Amino acid sequence: MKNIFMKKIKEEILEYLFREKKEMVSISELKSYFNFENFDEIINSLVIEGKIKLENDFVILTDQGEKEGEDIFEKHEFVEDFLKNIGVPEDFAHEKACEIEHHISEDKLKDIYPLSKLNTGEVGEIVLIRGGKGLIQRLYDMGLTPGTEIKVLRQAPFGPIEISLRGYHLALGRGVIDRIWVKKKN
Amino acid sequence: MGEEKELTIALAGNANVGKSVIFNQLTGSHQIIGNWPGKTIEKREGYLIYKGYKIKVVDLPGIYSFSTYSEEELISRDFIAKEKPDVVINVVDALHLERNLFFTLQLIELEAKLVIALNQIDLLEKSDFTIDSNKLENILNIPIVPTVAIEGKGIEKLIEKCIEIYEGEIKYEPIKIEYGKEVEERVNELIKVVSFDTSYPKRWFNIKLLEGDEKIKKLVRDEKILEIIEKKSKELEEIHGEPISLILTQEKYNLSNKITSEVLIKKEKRVNISDFLDKIFLHPIFGYFTLIISLFLIFYLIFKFGNFVSRYLESFF
Ligand SMILES: Nc1nc2c(ncn2[C@@H]2O[C@H](COP(=O)(O)OP(=O)(O)OP(=O)(O)O)[C@@H](O)[C@H]2O)c(=O)[nH]1
Ligand SMILES: [Mg+2]
């Protein structure tokens, strides 16, 4: 757990430095921005990894550091756009993107649609469900958890759709199916 | 009389799995139908006398979880956790094992003493699957009785098992449901802090506190303890990036998926000759070919064989 956390913080720092590339960022600025206990330890290890340099109390990205910062930055933009496209409110999309960018590669975000876009007979894997905690809990209780494969069995225009998952059949109303995002399988 | 031992059994499970059919089989005409106190939901109780036991049977509403988004779920979980029936018969639909096991795991977590009725075995036999019920019994470490409720098959055995559990003749130690280290640590710390008595099982109660279950949280009056709970839930949500109740739901589904994949077996399709021929002759495209080929063969045989026969016959004249 701790290692993942460290990796995440380091990526955040590189991304921040990349965004602020035109400005000189001082170490005290960075420290107050991230406000993190073992900040010094993290900075040291970034220096050792050759991703940043310290010059007169300013933090400067090395070439390698800049490249990594740019990578993370692009992923963030991509994820944030994606989230906004599927209707996640802007500030929430930004916050979520900050989390997701560390875990996901771009090709994972391809072929993701709301369930209603799948045709009869097509299979998708649940990626995320949008909605209040109550709705999500109820769908999870019926087995619609992320990673679960679902197949569209039947659909009536404007009516409910029938899906199969975990060895059983379930009918879902129109109001719900556009909240379920799936990665289409070939 | 008066010598009879009295015990209470509840029937619990998903909707439409056969609870009421089993209830009727058990209680026959001794039924009382009313409402749950203060609720609009029907309560069905009945009793039976069996080998000197007077057994009260309660038919609970069909539900999928204890997340309490409905009255039925609340009634069921409070009845099981607080009234503590001596045994709960968990009726499981053999055709939809994975979803049903998810509920079984929740009953285990609620520390109900279970006997599983693996019902609708007749329909399972007609399907493409079979269930290794011995293996399932070993994994869950809970007695399992295969039943066909509508035919009364397995019902007596079910009662026998309930009595064995009640009498302590079977050691009841079901599978333990454990979560990741981060969750377990916090549950165990919380158990030490929340020391007041509730009629709910301790571990379950504290898990529900971490999940932020409103009904359960109301039972905690101490502001300090509420703060500790809040803090621990927050930590968990930060680690996982999702509400904790969702994480635990996923974990239980993962477990029921894993168990299902170990005990659900696809039947070997024996190649049945008539099925095979049906497939060839009734196929939308090949059907025509096979028709033409067979007609051709018939004509060919008639002419060849007919020729031979007529020549043979001619030789007599
Ligand atoms: N073939 C077959 N059908 C069964 C069996 N057990 C129950 N059924 C049928 O399954 C349906 C549901 O049975 P119920 O007993 O009403 O189910 P329940 O669990 O009480 O359902 P809820 O009260 O809605 O939760 C009925 O049509 C029964 O006839 C069985 O062993 N085999
Ligand atoms: Mg019923």
C-alpha cells in the first residue's frame, strides 16, 4: 500500500512541475502545496531517481522527469475529458481524474459505452456506475460490480433491457442502463 | 404434552426460490398470517410437531441483501440478528447459485445458524449444469440438503438437519468471511472501542458501523465513538477510493463467484444420435443438402437395386 501511495505522490509532483514548467517553483512553495509529512524523503528519492534537480532552492525537472510529468499530465487530461463526456460534473471530474490517472492506461478507456449502446448479443465488462450511493449499492447487490461481464439478451426501444450476468437474467429499466458504463468485448 | 422442546426456524433466501412452498410443506394447515409489527409486509408463521419437537416456522420475505434499502431487508435482518431463530433454513435456487450464495455469505456474516436447502434440483437436472453439493458443503462447512420443494423431496431431511444443529450434534463452524488487511485491522480496533451491548453480532455490528449504516449508527450515542468510526471509514475510503459498503459487497461477490466456479460443473454432452441427426436434417441450410442427398440416394438405390431385382425376377421366366 505504502509503495503505491509513494508512487502516486511522486507522479503528482512531477505532473505539478510539468504544469508549472514556465514558472520557477521553489522547494518551500512545493512543500506547502503538497503539505505532506515525509515530503523531504520523497523529494530526495526523486533526486536520486534523476527526475528532478535542486538549484538554489528551486526545483527543476530533468529531461526524464519532464517526460514523465508530461505523460501523467496527458493521461489526466484524457481521463478528465472522458469523465466530463459521460456527464460527471466538472470539479468532481477533475478530482476523480487525479485518482484514476495513476492507475489506468489510455487503451483501457477505449470502447467504453453506456450499456444502452450495446446491441443484442453483445458482451461488455462493467467499468463504472454513475449515481447516488443508494442506487449503486442496489445494483452491486444484484451482482453488477465493476469487472462483471454482462450480455445483452433483449432490448425494446424505450423499454427495459434484459441482460444476463453471473448465471442469471435481469431486466433493467431505461433510467438505470445509461448509468452503467461498460467496456465492449469483441 | 408440555414435554415438547420448542424451537424456531426461519426461512430466508432470494425471491422466488421456493421458501413459501417449503413453508407450506412444513406447516400444512397450521398457519397464521398477519403483518410484521408496524409494517405493511405480510408475516407468515406456522408450526409443526416433529418427533417431540414443537417447531415454529417463520417465512421471511425474499431479498437479495441486507443493505436495508427496503423494509423487507430490515425486517429480515432484525428478525435474524435480534430474535435469533435457532436455525435459519437458507433456501438456495440451484439454478442461480452465484447470486444466491452472495446472500448466503451475508447470512453467515450475520451469524445465523444455517442449513441450506439446495432447491429446484429437478430443474437443475434438466439444465446443462450440475452442482457438486458435497464440495459446496465442505467449502461452506454448512449442512446442505438437496430438495425439490414442489414434490416434497428432501423436506424431512431438512428438518432432521435443523434438529441436529439445534441439539449441537453437528459442530457449526461455517467458513469465515474476511476482508483485506486494512478493513480487518479497523474492524478489530473498533470492536475494542464499541464495548456496549447490542443484540447484534459484534463483528457484523462493527462492520456495519464502518459501512456507515444509518440504522446501526443511530444505536451509538457516544459522540467520541462516532468520531472514531467516522475517521476509520474515511481512511478506508481514501485507501480504496470508494464507499466501504461497495468494497465489501464486491468482495462477497468475488467469493461467491469463486465458490460457484469450484462447484458448478458443466455436464458432458453425450452425443445423442437422434439429436445429432436432428441437427443435420433440421439445419436451415444443411437441411436442404441432406434432403437432396438422401433423395438422390433413394433414387439411386431404387434404380440400382430395382434393376438387379427385376433382372433376378426375369431369370425365373
Ligand atoms: N420445478 C420446481 N419449482 C419449484 C420448486 N420449488 C418452488 N418452485 C416454484 O417456484 C416458484 C416460487 O416459489 P415460492 O415458494 O413462492 O418462492 P418464494 O421463495 O416464497 O418467493 P418470494 O415469496 O417471492 O420470496 C413457484 O412457482 C413454485 O412452484 C422446485 O423444487 N422445483
Ligand atoms: Mg414466499
